[in-house]
Amino acid sequence: MSQKKVDSYKAGKNNRSRAARKEKLIDRLEILAWVAICVCMVAWIGFSAYAKITAKEASVVKETVVDTSAIDNYVSGLSSDTQ
């Protein structure tokens, strides 16, 4: 081999560990980004489901006003007759 090839091989060999560390860092950052995206999607789906459930419960519960004065008068009339 020529000296030029030997020098380029040695330079490449010296930079391999640095390149490997850089590649590992990039891989870890990609995994972290995907995990963050998945967590956001799960949180968004959970919040949407919770909002729909609470909206449905709020629409189901309604306050109803009933006038029971006629029934009260009837019942009190029955009680007074039997005594």
C-alpha cells in the first residue's frame, strides 16, 4: 500500500470511535423524539376521551322541578278524614 492509503486508513481508524459516538447519540435522540410523540398522542387521546365523557355526563344530568302541591293536598285530606 502506498503511504497515502496508510495515512487515510489511520485517520479513519482514529475517527471511528468519534463517529460511532455521534451515531449513537443521533439514534438515541431519534428514539427520544418518537417516545415524546407517542406520549403526546396517548395524552391527547386520553384527554379527548375524558372531555367527551364529562360532556356526556353533564348533558345527562338535568335539574327537574316538580310541583307536588296537589299530591300534598290530597294526602293531607286523606289523613284528616281517617282521624
